[in-house]
Amino acid sequence: MSSHHGHFHWNELLAKDVERAKRFYEQTVGWSFVPMPMPDGATYWVANMGATPVGGIFPTDRPGFEGVPECWMSYLAVDDVDARVKKAQAAGAKLMRPIFDVPNIGRIAILTEPGGAGVGWITPVS
């Protein structure tokens, strides 16, 4: 994962049927998957190409994610997520949930930019 400010850092698939998605990417691209437990008890799946993490699958078949379409979510690395979110909001973005920390990964904001596209911003743990 690159931590360069302004570059895409991570991509994850929001999926209702995680097993179907894992099968698809295993069969078509050759990814393997490693489970990563989340604090709420669900499992996040890290996709690997060989030994290199290349993306993830986030399960949406649980409460709080009703109506979330299956889609890819991209994350941009930013130098200071809190300061950058203030600039984003001043420029018309909406923060979709409070900024949060994922241990050993980074500080994350989920935004919709002024055109309505969803994007994640992350200040990665160095």
C-alpha cells in the first residue's frame, strides 16, 4: 500500500454476498483472501495477489448497511485526514459518518464529494 498524499491507496468491494465475490475474483483474477476480524464481529477479507495485499471485501449483509449498493470504494491517502476533511466540507463535500481510526491501518473519513460520488480518505499509519 502506498502512502503518498493524493494517490489512491486502497480499494474495497462493498458486497452483500461475500462468498460469491470471493469466488468471482479467485476464479477470474487469481486473488486469495485472508480474513480480518472487525470490532463489530463481522469479517473483512483482504485480497492478495501472491503475498501482496491488493484490496478488500467489506460485508454489507448486516444491520446498518441496508440499501448500500454493491460497489467498489476507493481510498485516497492524505497527509492529515482531519484538516483535509475540513477543506472538503468547505468545498461542498459531506462527511458520511464521524472520522474513525482502524488500528495499525490509519485514520479514515468516508465522504461524498460535491457530485455525489463516495470516496474514502485515509491518513495511513506509517
